[in-house]
Amino acid sequence: MQSNAFRKVERDFSIKRQRAQSDARRFKNSVYEENPTLEKIENEINMISLKSAKDRIFSDNLSRRIEQEKLEVKLERLNRKYKEELQKIGLTKEDFEPKYECTKCNDTGFVENKMCSCFNQELINETFKQSNLSKIKEENFETFDYGYYSAINNKEKYGIEKSPLENIDGIKNLAYKFSHCLEDPTQKNLLFTGSTGLGKTFLANCIAAEAIKQGKSVIYQTAPILLDKMTDYKFKFNKTEEEREDYNKIFDVDLLIIDDLGTEAMNSAKFSELFNILNTRLLKNKKILISTNLSLQEIKNEYEERIFSRFVGDFIICRFVGEDIRILKKKIINR
Ligand SMILES: Nc1ncnc2c1ncn2[C@@H]1O[C@H](COP(=O)(O)OP(=O)(O)OP(=O)(O)O)[C@@H](O)[C@H]1O
Ligand SMILES: [Mg+2]
Ligand SMILES: [Zn+2]
């Protein structure tokens, strides 16, 4: 039995595919309208190809074979002509091909009967209602802007020897490497800490975008929603197969991003789920990225020792410093 999420994604893919195809058709038609010669040549090519194919089936005698060769020469000439006509208007045949989002599966969702990573990721997005991951089109390593980080050292203000710019550059490099080393057992996990508006979620999205680009699966979820979901599942009677599978994804995806840790109302069930996630994923060498406004000291005070000790042992702590970018942006707009 296929899940609702599966059917929904299948439908979306079919729409996406058809749209790419009809866009391509529409573009071709518009080019043909302005350049009728092209259409004429194409019609001729089609006619001759058809005739040549028919002849090949019945080609039993010599005269037919000569005829056939003549057709092929003609076809070659027409194809060349077609190409030249296209060149004149700065196009190639490829420009008439549908522009699929995924070049691995041409938006069919499957490659050689196996699910394509793009389909798998959409399935996860659907299951976990990952609206935030739609931001990765705008928030990725290509759009990362250093301009929001000051190049001036101010130890008194930021508490570190480096300038915010040097600091973020180091973190960004770490993040990029992390996104390419998800399977490397020597690569530690990442913990982003720092006050509000310093770009933690932005950089988490950069990592997600880079990982997805490489065909890795990513779950992004804020701590309150994730822990609510998990405890709901734990206390639920009669779990369906689908719910079980969804729950297991939290432990199995290549990268789990838990944003806004510390904003959830904790209780013992949630502590135990958080520990469960950390412990199970660490044992399986499945990477985790956590982002929080809490300092390490606050985590120590508010979370159990067994959780804190994992943060210290298995995570690289990345401390974000600088000015609140949300406020900087507003100032720029109001200027
Ligand atoms: N490097 C960057 N380049 C361009 N825009 C950025 C960058 N970093 C952050 N931003 C923008 O600044 C705003 C705040 O960033 P972000 O949401 O990542 O902060 P945060 O540290 O996660 O804050 P919070 O702790 O409140 O969740 C967002 O609008 C984001 O798009
Ligand atoms: Mg954030
Ligand atoms: Zn694909």
C-alpha cells in the first residue's frame, strides 16, 4: 500500500514533468512561428525518416538499398540545414528539450526502477511538512553574504579574539566541509550557538542545500515540533506501518537538522527522546546539526548530563557572533 505522501509526491512529479514538456513545446512553437523554415525542414526530416524506416523493413533487393542510401544522404543534409538555421538565431536542438529539475531522473522520480534521491527528499519534505527547506533556493552557499559581518575585532563586545567576519568565515568553511563529509566517521557533528539573527538557520539551510545537491536525504525540524511529534508517536496506541516508517526516518536520514533547541518546553519524555535521537544517530554515524540560542553553560544547566556530555564529545561547537542581521536588514531598507 502506498502512503498518502507517496501519492501526493507522485502527482506533483507528474505535474512538474508535464509542465516542463509543455513549456518546451510552447517555446519550440513560438520559435517556429517566427522562423517557418525551421518547421518546414523538420516536417521534411520527419517524412523522410518515416519513409526510410518503412523501406528498411522491406529492403530485400538492391534497388531498394540504393534508394535507401539516397534517403540517408538527404536526411543528413536536412539535419545539417536545420542545425544551421538554428545557429543563425543562436539556438541549438537542446534548447527545445524540456528543462527538467532533476537531470538524473528527468523528474520521473525513478532511475532504473530505484527511487531517485530527489523523489525521496520530496517524500521526506511532505511527511515532515518541511516548509523551511523550501528556503534553500534563497539560502545556500552561493547566496551567502559576508557583508552582514563586521571585520572589526571587539573582544569586549563579542568575547572572542577574532572579528565576526573572520569568525563566520571559519564556521562557513567548517559547514561546507561538513556538508561534503556526511558519511565520514571522523567528521564530528555541528552545534551552532549564538544569539538571535546571527545566521544560524541560514547556514543550516546552506548545508541542507549542499547535501541535497549531492543526493543526500535531509530532515529539518525545529526542536519543539520534532520532540512533540516523537512523544506523540511514543504515546500513541495502534501505530500504523506508515507512522512507524516516518518515525524511523528521524534516525535514518543522512542529515538531521534540529533548529531552535532550547525553545521547547521540556519534560522527561522529551529528554528521553532527545537522548534517543542523539545516541542512536551517533552510534550509526548519522550526522546531526543542532542550532540553539543557548550557551554551552545554559545547555549544561538545562539538559541532562548524558545529553550535555554528547554535545561536548561528539559536536564541534560553532559560536556565532555579530549583529542581529534581521535588524541590519531593516536599517538598510529604511535608509
Ligand atoms: N550569510 C547570510 N547572507 C545573507 N543573509 C543572511 C545570512 N545569514 C543570515 N541571513 C539573513 O538574516 C536573517 C536572520 O538569519 P537567521 O534566521 O539564520 O538567524 P538565526 O541565527 O537562525 O536566528 P534565531 O536564533 O532567531 O533563529 C534571515 O533573514 C536570513 O535570511
Ligand atoms: Mg534560526
Ligand atoms: Zn531525480
